[in-house]
Amino acid sequence: MAAVKAWKGADVRSLRIALGLSQRELAERLGVAKDTVWRWEAGRNNPQRVVWPLLSALEDEARARRIGYGTTFGRPGE
């Protein structure tokens, strides 16, 4: 099994900004509360391991957008 990046609050904030999402939008995509994203970004705690693969997938999406691919992950109805 491939290693998954350990995520910290600052990483989450950078990813959210790269994707152009609000805290609420990112929370919806991850299936967590908006306050959870806020706590991560404020450094009050870090994402649990269970969401690391989802964050890594979103990071792949951000990378794809930078190079011109229009992938989406986790949007209802798509």
C-alpha cells in the first residue's frame, strides 16, 4: 500500500486556497463540519488519518488544475 501524506493544518489551508474553496465548501467535500476545517487551519488540531487520502486526492485535483486538467473529486452529482 502506498504511503499517504500526513496532513497538518497549514497544508489544509494551502490546499483549500489552491482549490479556491471556502472552509464550508472544503468541509462539504470532505464530509466534515466547517468548524473542523477551521480548527485544522487555526492549528487547534490536525486532520485524522481517515481523511488523509481524501485530502491527497484533492491535492491531486489542485495539481491537475494547475496543469490544465479539469478533474473534480467529491462533488455531489458528478
